[in-house]
Amino acid sequence: MARIIINRLVQGLLTLFVLVTITFFLVRMMPGSPYTDEKALPAHILEQLKAYVGLDKPLPVQYLTYLKNLVFEQDLGVLLKKDGVTVSEIISQSFPVSALLGVLSIGIALMVGIPAGIIAAVKKNGPLDYACLAAAMTGICLPSFVIGPLLAVFAGLGLKSLNVAGWNTAADWIMPALTLGMVNAAYLARLTRGGMLDVLNQDYIRTAKAKGVPGWRIVTRHALRGGLIPAVAYVGPAFAGMISGSFVIETIFQVPGMGQHFVNATTDREYFLIQGLVLFYGFLIVGANLLSDLAQIALNPRLRAAA
Amino acid sequence: MSAPVEKGLSPWQDAWHRLSRNKAAMLGLWFLVAIVLVCFIGPLMPFVKSPTVINLDNPGADPCAEHWFGTDQLGRDLFARVLYGGQVSLLVGIVATGVAVLIGLIYGSVSGYLGGKLDDLMMRIVDILFALPFLVLVILFSLVVDKPASEFTEWVIKTTGWSRDKVAPITTLMPLFIAIGSIGWLTIARIVRAQVMTFKHQEFVEAARSLGLGHGRILFRHILPNVIGPVIVYTTLAVPGIMLLESVLSFLGLGVRPPNSSWGILIKEGADRMETNTWLLLFPALFFSSTLLALNFLGDGLRDALDPRSSKD
């Protein structure tokens, strides 16, 4: 067990290192510079600005300085266009917003998707199964930026108290979280159904039935543990999907989270902010994958022996 | 009395039989054929208007005989825009997936065939890339290849003398093809590697080797044809994901850019004006979602048809 964790941690660190490196060079290779939008600055002022944040040095030196600051001082750098604002400040302001949105929508996805998948599997090929499958397929094929505006129109018209833009009161959380949650619930329902069907066809389930174990008990005590493995395996990577979804959701519902900052940072060429946000995303994904691996091992003893 | 000789079916005929019995998959297949015809042949018809002619006298018109889907905020015909946008969305979906599959096929088969330390290293790299935030990198990468792509456009125009209207719509999409394709090959590489590993120790490969065939010939002529099934299934299922990705990028203003349009762009424009002109969102969304639905149905059907193990469910 400890060996698995250490193994994954090493791989996670390696992943982050690769990510930092790729991002650093991609960002520097983007056409334009942070200062191109400004009214033509006199050359000597531009030089001073660049020297101030170290952009005047050769790329390898910049890269090593960035790594050094990152590792030894946990310093992500500063914003180039807003004086005195650090990348860490932006992240610590916007992360709680994105995290709340993420947790709420994962919660919705789990509460809707997993029961729907279990019911569909138990009632295989019945009307309830087809209803769940059709709903899930619709959820997969309707992009979040179609569901979002539609929900906003219908709910915004019917329930005036639900704000469709902004992030001030708890009522503002409902629409974005619901939109993001629904998309993921659809994937989860399909995976749970598939996983449960695999398990329900196994011999030990037939044995349980033959022994006279009641149907609901077979599902809850015997099948669920194995049947949930694909869904659990999905939740970690789904976290990465949440991020891409939340870019769109944050744009639609004007949520002041990390996604908005990232999209703006790419157009403004805020080098350090892009790098910092990407690293932070990577960090979250590596953490989520680690947790989901551990959860899978907890659910599936065979993985423990293999490791 | 000799029994009538039963003619055997090739695996592909067998798969086609299974597929053609699957109603949802066949519906998806015919729907896709229809959508492709409508989007690529439709605009050649005389009654389809230009998607770019602006008519400020008639903005936001309701659907009518003149404008089947109505007009947008600039008075452009929405039906024509949906067809031309569909060309771009389908093209991105198919070409970007093609690039990803090609890279994945080569990487995965080399890794699986050679095995050993190199295989370990190559798969470790895939593991690491797999954990990277995919969308974020696609965005950054597409910005990086933006400038070379526009230089390439100029170069093509200069050397071939073709008109800009013909060249630009394709070459401006290249950053998307390259960005999505060069980051989306990981899953296919894993699938191909696993398949190649199961085949490389089988007798027919041993036989080919003992005949003195080279590695390249063994891999491409004897092993890869057996891998095609799972690759087709995955490709079909990957296209909708990549079309979604294109639309997300376009929605954020980072993918296909005006005056080019795609279903993603039309949906974004529709979403902005949804309260007054709902169909500006509804028609593009309907085309987009039903295409994704059809691709998913076809992909599921192909998986059942080509993978005998799963056909029992």
C-alpha cells in the first residue's frame, strides 16, 4: 500500500515538472507579448519593465529562475499588467469560488448519476432503463453551453429569485452547479450501469440469488462494491473535465472563478498567471487522480495484490 | 446426397450483419450520411443563400419561406450559416481525430511491438501526459501554432496563386487540427499497444518472422490489420468528443474565429440572443446535438459488432 502511494507521488511530481516545463515554453512561444496591447511604450521604459520582472534575460535563465522561485519560495510570480498583484493572490481569491462550484456539481453528479445507473442496471431493458439511458445520452450530447442558457431562460423566467449571473448569494450557486453537475451525471450514470451489469452477471451474484438473498440486499451488499469501480475511476479524471466545463459555465453565469482568469490571461499574455494557473490545475488533477486510485484499491482487493 | 455448401462469412461481413441488425446504430449511420450530404452538397443548391451576405433591413427575422431558419442579428440567413458551420465542425471533428489516430497508431504499435525498456519509457510518458490538463494545453498550443499557420496560408496563396477565399477557410483551421490532434492521441496509443502485444507472440507472426520478413512488414502487413477493429470503434466514439472540444474552444473565443463559423460559434451567438430570438440557439444546437447522438449510437453499435466479447449484453 505504502509502495503504491510513494510510486504515485513520484509519478505525480514528475507530471507536474513536465507540465511546468511544457507550459513555460508554450507560453513564451505564443505570438505577441504582454506589452503589445499597451500604447507604444518608449523603448527604454519597455526595457525597464522587462528587466523588473526578469523578462530581459535569455529563456533558459528565465526558466531556471522560475523553477528556483517555485520550488524554494513557492513564488508563482507577479501580474505583468497590474502592478503589485501576485499570481498567488489571484489564485487564492478565485480558487474558493471554483472549488465550491466543483464540489457542488460533483455532489449533484454523484447523487443523480449513481442512483440512476444502479436503477437502470437492476431494471435492465425495462422502460426505466431506457428512460435513464436516453436521459444520459441527451446529457452527453447536449453541451454545457446549451444546457446552461436553456436552464437559465426557463428557471430565470419561472423563479425570479434565482439569479442567472453573478456569485453573491447562495441562490446564485444553484444554476451553474446544476448545469455542470448534469453533464457529469450523464457520464456517471452510463458508467455505473455498465459496471453494475458486469457484476450482476457474475457467478457469485447467482449464488447469492440461489441462497435466497433478497434483491435489494444483493444490490447493496454484493454488487455495489464492484459495480462502482468504473464510476470511481471516472471521478478523478472527471475533475479535469470539470475544469474544462467550468471555463464555459463561468463564462455563461459570470462566476468569478479560475476559469475566467485563465481565459483572460491567455488573451492578455499574462505569462506568470497562465503558468501559475496551469500548474495549480495540474496539482489538483494529480491529487484527484491519486485519491481516485486509492479509492479503487480500497474497493477492489485484487488491485492490492497486483501492486 | 450432399449437403448444400454453406458459404462462410468473413469477419467483416459478420460484423456488418451484426451492425445492420442494430436499429439505433443504423439510424445513426443514415443520419450521419444525411447530415454530411446536407452540409457539403446542400450549399451548392440554388435555393440556399449566402451565409455571409449582411442584410440590416431584416435582422432577427422569424423562420419563414424566404429564410427557413430565420436570420441572425445581422440579417444573415441562419439555414445557410448552419450548413456552412456544419462543414467546419465536421471537418474539425474528422481531421483532428484523424491526426490523433495516426499519431496514436504509430506510437502505440511501435511501443507494443518493440516492448522492453523502450516500451516502459514510452508508456510512462503517456501516463504523464494523460494527467495533464488537456483543454488548457490545447488552448495554449493552438495559440502557439496560430502564427505559423497564418504564415503557411500566405505561403500557399503565394506559391499556388489560389484565391484567399479558397485557402483561408482550411488553413486557418490548421491550429485546431494540430493542437487537438497532437494532444488527443494518448488513448488510441494505449489501445493499439495492448492489441499489438496480444498479437505479436501468436503463431502467424512467428511464421512471418521465420520466413525472414522485416519488422516493418510484420507490423504493418500482419499485425496492424488485426488491430483495425478497436481503432474504428474508438475513432467513432472520439469524434463527438473532439467536436465538443472544438465547440467549447469556439465558445470561449479561442477556436474557430469569425468570419469562419462553426456550430460552436453559432451556438454561442445564439446563446447571447436567446431571450429574444430563441431559434438562433435552437437550430444550431439541434444539428450539433443530433450529430453527436448519431455518432455515439453508431460507435456503440460498432463496438458491439466488432468486439464479439461485448455482444452478449
